[in-house]
Amino acid sequence: MKTEVLTENFKRALLATERIAKKSLSLPVLQNVLIKTEGNFLILISTNLETSLIWRVLAKINKQGEILLRATFLASLISLLKTNQISFLVEKNNLILTSDDEEFQIQGQDPSDFPLIPKIDKTEFIKVSSGDLLGAISAVIDIPSTSQIKPEIGGILFSGDKKNLKIVATDSFRLAEKTIPLLDLSLKNKETCSFILPQNSAREVLNILSIEEADVLIYFSSNYVLFEINTSSPQEKIEVFSRLIDGKYPNYQEIIPQKSSFQARVNKDELLNQTKKAGLFSPKSQEIKLSFLLKEGKMQIFSQNSETGRNESYLKGEFTGKEIDISFNYKFLAAGLGIIKSAEVSLELTSQDRAGVLRPVGDSSFLYILMPIKSGY
């Protein structure tokens, strides 16, 4: 292999692929990045067997070839280079890297030792905006459960029809759903599609989307999914390939109340602030109690702990329905409020022992379901 590439483009790709490689502690070969040429591209590949990243960088290719190198070592070296362009020459599993007045010889490994990345059928796909996908994954990424008993809720559900894609996560105590529009799709003789993406793979997609802004093609099969992202650089492309979680996602639609007997509309930032303060006085159960005083036009936020003391605060708002008391885990309530971007939030309730629904006022694309806890007050 003999090639020349812009340092900044190569560094950007290498740092992303290194992030996956350095997590692979059990199999040393996975701590490497495979670098190879294809046409006019220099391709960097890393994998941890669950998630793989393939990043194509436009380069001047003088001779085709490939080499396997320690990802972290190479990233440390490249980060110290100040030159605009670097040259690669591969000779017998050694990489000779030159830049301006410097030359480095780096010991590599046999590329055949690197695991093959499975191919995916590109017949079925959905297309979305990277900004929409970034916002949707960001909204749900920290919610999935880490339980090994129900691996399906350890991932993120992608569920699409002909118009929209719903991205959902739950840990059994709370659930978030974000709906984004589709730009295009291709489905085989069916009206809908769904798959469960592992949380770690979703984080890698999130990392890439945070630095690249373009439309995203999502190809999927029964076992794998491929996120294809075009970069801001002409003709360059990033692919995040992942195994899928095998299992059936819970029918979460059943727990979403179709009607509510009470609705509150309050300032989101004020409620978040009051919730955090009440949390300082909550007991080990992390309970805070919300009581809605319709005649007075305000809600009471109450918490008490024998060690820290007592909190009682009030917040004005608009309330309709029957007066109700309900208790929530303050951390889960604060997390849901933190996701919402609108100035005001709506809280819909049915009874003190049924799920509450948080929605941003003026945005029907997001909902956050929160299970109540039995009050100890």
C-alpha cells in the first residue's frame, strides 16, 4: 500500500474507530484498526464484534494494500503531528509513515487476523435526517435497563411505518418515545418495520451524528443493522454496523393512558428546579409527592427525610380535572423534564397508581411515561 491523505481527515476517522477498538479487552486483535485501500479511498475499520465502524477517507492512492495496526498507539502518534498531509507505505506488515521532515516505522500485524465484517442486504432501508436522528437518540439514550433478565429492554426500539420512525427506550419504571419523519423508505411486502439496537451501538451512532450532519440511510435485516452516513467532505462515507438484540420489545402502547382525568400545565424549568430541591429531602425511596390544589391554582411539591429534613414548595400553573395526589421517583421525573426542550410541560394523570405522561407543550413528537411509586408519606 502506498497512499497520501490529509492529516485532519485521517485523524478524525482514526479517533472515531479507536473509540471502539480500545473497548475490546478480551480479544487483543480487536484493539487494532484495519487500514486498507479501495478505489480512491483509504478505509479504517474497527470492531468489538457487536458494533463495527467503517470510515472511508478520500485519499491519493498510488498502490493498493492493507495493514492492521494498534489503534491507540497510532492515534497517539497522529495527534502529535502538525503537518497537513501524511504518506503511508506498507512493507511486510510494517507501516512507514512520513510527514515533512519526519519518518516513522510502525510494526503492524497480518490483516488476515482481523475478523470479517458481515455483509448486509440493502434491499430494506429507511432514510432520516441526521439532525432528527441525533435528537431522537439523545432523548432516550440513558433510559434502557442494564438488566440481563430482559435483554430486549437493554436496547433501543426503532419502529417505523410509511411516514414516521419511533425511537423508544424503557427500564420498566419509565419510558420515552420520540417520533421523527421519514425522508424515504423501502420495505418488502409489509407496512411496518422494527428492530432493537443495543445501547452501546446507539451511543456510537450518536457520537458520529454529533460531528457529521447529513441524511442517514438505515439498512436492516433480521440480525443486523447498518447506519450509512455521508460526511460533509465530498464522497466520504461512514458506516456503523451492529448486531441486533434478539427478542420481542414490550407492547408499551398498553401502558399509555388513552384518556386522562387530570392535566397540569406548568413552567418546565421551574418544575425541574423544584424537583431537584425536593430530591435533596427525599427518603431512600427517592419519593417526592405532588399534590394539585385546583382552587388555589397551584401544585405542592413535598418531600421529607428524617436525616435531612422537610421540603414543601408550591408552583403555579394551569390545572384541569379532579384534584389528585401522586408520588414519583424524583430522579426519573427530573430526567424526563431535562429531556424536554419546550418552555412549558404538560403532565397528564389518570389516578395515583397509574402511569403519568409528560409532554412538551407545543410538540406532539415526544412523550415520557413515568410510573408512580407507593407513597410513604
